[in-house]
Amino acid sequence: MNLRLDETGFGSLKIFQNPEEFCYGVDAVLLAGFAAEAAAKKRRQCKIMDLGTGTGIVPLILSHKTEADFIGGIEVQKNSWQIAVKNAEYNNLTDRLRFFHSDVKGFGRGNGKGTFDVVTSNPPYTAGAGGIESSNKAKSIARHETTASLDDFVRTASVLLRDKGDFYMVHRPTRLVDICTSCRRHHLEPKELCFVSGKPFEKSNIILIHCTKYGNPELRILDPLFVHNEDGSYSQEILKLYEKLP
């Protein structure tokens, strides 16, 4: 593997990535920031699991933003899983981060059932039969539901979470009905929804959703978030997310 070592912008954390395969984007950073605020309020013994973790960027950021003593990640692609393990080792986080080479469909039916306080996921956005698949297998698996469906990710999140535990996911607005239907089917009640767009007044292309296992029915629509200002500079919210502003 031809790996590249990149700065994350979060403390001294660095991440190995394979530029020929799937590299993380702003959606993973948005997800980690969305989940971190709630996770940071929980006790130090908070347990977090990230579904479809790739090379481990969400657990890495959460290790910086929270005091959670166990942050796990599940990844089906062997190459990505191996890089995630390498990232934990390189950043001296093996005491807090643990990565599992597994399909999310079969995970959580053993010892992990009902033991996690927070579950996060940045799953493939495109339904298995939809969109144009990449000729690069690693990118195709990361972008398309080829190994697990949206419902598989939601079901596994529900299985892993304790009652009243929190699920955080980043996805596309076009899948919102599918997301809410699947979440309710698996006892994850949508509680917060945030629409994200590239600039003010542009159509949203990302959503952040927070659900609570066996939560009461009530959905709060958060203020929209913009990645860039109209002049192309990063928005205040994104600068705060990257810890460039207090």
C-alpha cells in the first residue's frame, strides 16, 4: 500500500491514508463533531462504536474531543482496517481505540449487545442498485451499499446501544425518509436533524441526524450549517469544528 501521512488538524493527531482508495472528507469531521458534544458530557467510561470506520478518522477525532475510554470501529475492508489499526498505534491510542475487521451485519450479537453509550456511522450513501459504481473496488464499497444496507447499519447500531443510548449518523437528504423509517423500525427515535450545505442559500447535500434508543417522539430541526461563506472562506461553524476559533 502506498500510504500518505496527513495532519488531521486536531491536536497532534495524524492519519495514514491510501490516496488510491477512499480518503475521509468533511462529512466524517461533521459527524465526529456532532457526536462529540453529547459524548463529552457522558462519564469517562463512555463507550463509543463507529460503524464503517474506514481508516478510523471518526474514532481518532473523538479520542481528541472526548474522554471516552473505549472507542471502537468496525470496518469490512481489510486494507482500511489494517490502516485504522496502524493509525491507533502511530498516535499511541491503542489503550483507547480498538478496530474490528467485520461486516456490520453480523456484529453486536455477542458480548457487545446493549453495551454502548454512543454509536456513530458514516455509511455508504448510495443504495446498492443506485448511482454509478466506481471501478475502484475500495471506493465502490465505501460509496455504495454493496456489503451492507442502510437498514443493516441502523439495526446494528440499535443492537449495540444500551437503552437511551445515542446514535449519530451523517447521510444524504435524499435518503431522509429511508433513514427515519429504518430508525423507527429499530427503536431509534429521531431527535435532532441538521441540514448542511456548501454555502448559504444553496441546497443541502448533507444531513446530520441524532437518534435515541427508545426515545420519546419529538424531532428538533437544528439551525442549518454552511461549510463555506459566500466568498468561499470557511464558515464560523466549520472553523469552530476544526478548533480554529474558541
